[in-house]
Amino acid sequence: MSTFATEISGVEFSFKDPEAEWVAWQNRIAAYENEIESRVRLLDQELLRTPQSELTRKRLGRLRAGAIQQRETVRQLLRPFYPMDQKLFDVSLALRSRIPTKQGLLNYASNILRDWSPWSAGENSNYLELVRPLLQDRSFDRAFVPGCGAGRFAYDLHQNFNVRETLALDQNPLLVLFGKLLCEGSEIEWVDFPINPASLQSACVVETCKAPAPVRDGLRFVLGDALNATFESKWFDLVLTPWLIDVIPESFDRFARRINFHMKPDGEWVNYGPLAFSFKNPRFQHSFDEVREILLDNGFEILAWGETCDTPYLKSPHQGGSRLETLFWFHAKKISHLDSPPPHQKLAPWIEEGTLPIPALPEFAQTAENSSVFAEVCALIDGNRSIRDLALHLNQKFGLSEPSAVLALKKFLSDLLEKQ
């Protein structure tokens, strides 16, 4: 099994299954490395083509230099994950036929510049001013910001309000380590590639990111999963969830109960963001009226709520366009305590355990033609074999260690079922 750390560059690595999470992030980083290598190779080929416009050559050269610089920044930030288990990545890629976009390393990398670039002050100030009249100058002992991303709102909260300790949690190590270093006073150059660049120079943008000032003592970053947090009951007296409740893979009623469990009596919860719930089941695609009703049903009193329209989102001078969002916000207080719901189960029991028989589901037969490895594994699923049985086959045929094969199979099977 690949070695893994319980701490990365001073950040606690706190997951329910840290070994599986460690390997999963190694896989995502390996996917990123392969993507950058392919991109640079393609750019090299295009730069050799003739005839070619000088402006085009200049743009392609900027893209090539930017890709290499971004890769170096990623390698420096995520150094503890190197070297990676290439066999694990190769087998995972063969099984999956592609790495799911939603699980990529850079999915929310655009938020790095939104949080910390020289042009980010206005957008972040909007969020701060939305929260300021709700919290005012009251004192809080311990605040929690789950899904903190690159950490700007956690930083602003800790710097501008009377909070003794702020805990900022996210599962993406690139974002967390980036935010932590900036909060400590570091400056980092980040390379961005706007989707619709406003000019030739904007096709590849290098920004020096830094915090307005080093953060005061008491802000702590943690790598972990907000849906399987290990914090004690009645631990926080302030919870803030910016841009979070509609993107987590858990229904809002269960999440509200989970937040209640971790909050002190009379603790306060402030949320803002869109309500673009992406569940396939329409039952969980809640309106704002339903969100407020769910809060009341889960031990909260609503102190204030509202909508802030036409809020700029990711408005960069380098983009040819930007979005305006309606932010739905609420300020709630815990008035009764609820037990926590069961830990969030991302995986079916037969995937989680690895020793139970894999059901011969029709999804496996329907998609077995995607690759030879894919088909070979699916053909072994007969309603009797377990993940560990299949892992032994991968070990014997491809030389992948049995524990790593178990992790690759768990990811493959859970991704496959999630697609259906």
C-alpha cells in the first residue's frame, strides 16, 4: 500500500479512510500530470507548423510557458504526494476509460484568483459586507467554515470579526495548502487560462497572489470531509457555509441535522450562495422556502433571511464575460439539539467492505465494451465474487499490489454507478 501522511505541510489530513483518500488524490494529481504533458506536447507540435501568424505563435508560446509554470507550482505545493504509484493510475485509467471531470485537481482552481488575486478585493468585500450586519461586533469562541476552498472567506472572517479560533476545512489539498501559505504571509504566482480570454495576453494569465496581511493567530486549516467530520458534538458556536449547501452530495435536511449536532446551544449558522441543487431526484432540488422550512424542522430558529441579486461572480479583467448570481442567505440560531445522522455513505456496502459479493447489476454489462480491461473486470462480476477477488486478478495480471487494486476497483465501481 502506498504510504500516506497524517499531516501535510502543517495541515492535518483528517479523513474517515485516509489511505483511500491519499491514493485518490495521487490519482488526480497523476491525471493532471498526464494532461499537462499532453498539452505541452500538442503545443510543441503546433509551434513547429508553418506558415503561421506571429500573433498565433506568441499566444501558443504563452500557453506552453504557462502550462509548465503551473505544473511546477502544483508540484511544489503537493510535494508530499510525489512520487505517485503509476501502476495504480494506469490501471484506474484503463478501467475508467476517463477520469471524471468533477473529481479533477483543478475543478475549483478559478477560485484561487477570485480569493487572492490583485483584482479580487471587490468580490470578496461584497461577501464580507453581507455577513457584517449579521455578526456585528459579538464574540465567538470557535467558528467553522466547511468547504473553505482556497480560504479567503475564512481569512476575512477571522481578520474582521471577534472570533477566537476559526477552523477552515476542505478536501482539496491544492486549495488548502495554497490558502494556508498565503495566510501565513507567502506570495505565490498562479497561472490561469481563461475560458474566454479578453485579449491575446489574457489567454494565459500569471497573477501574484497574496493576502492583504498575514492572518492573526487562531486560523487553522484542515484537510477533511465536511460530511464525515470527526469533531465533537456541540463544538462550534458559529458555522459559515458560503457557496456550499447546493454542491455537497448530501440532502439539505441531513446536512442541516449534521451542522446542528456540531453546534453549541444558541450557536449561529450563516449561509449564502446559489441554490443550484444538482441531485437527480427532484425531491432534493429545494426552493428557498423549503430550505427555511428544513431549518425549522432541524432545531433552528431563523433570525434573518433574504436574497441579494446581481452579485458578480468570478468577474476577472481577463475574461471576456462574467456571471451575475442571486445569493440566497440565511442567519439561523440553534434552539434544540439533534443527534447526528449516520456518517455519509458515499459507497454501497459491497464497495465499502470489499469482501461482500458484487451484485451482477445490468450497468456492468451495458458498459463493458469501453475497454478491454473494463470488459475483463465486468465479465468477472457474477454475483458471487467480491472486490477483493477481482483485486487478486488485477494483482496477478497487471502487477498492481492487491491493496492498491482494491482502491482502484472501489473508485471505478462507485464512479460507474454514479453515472447511471
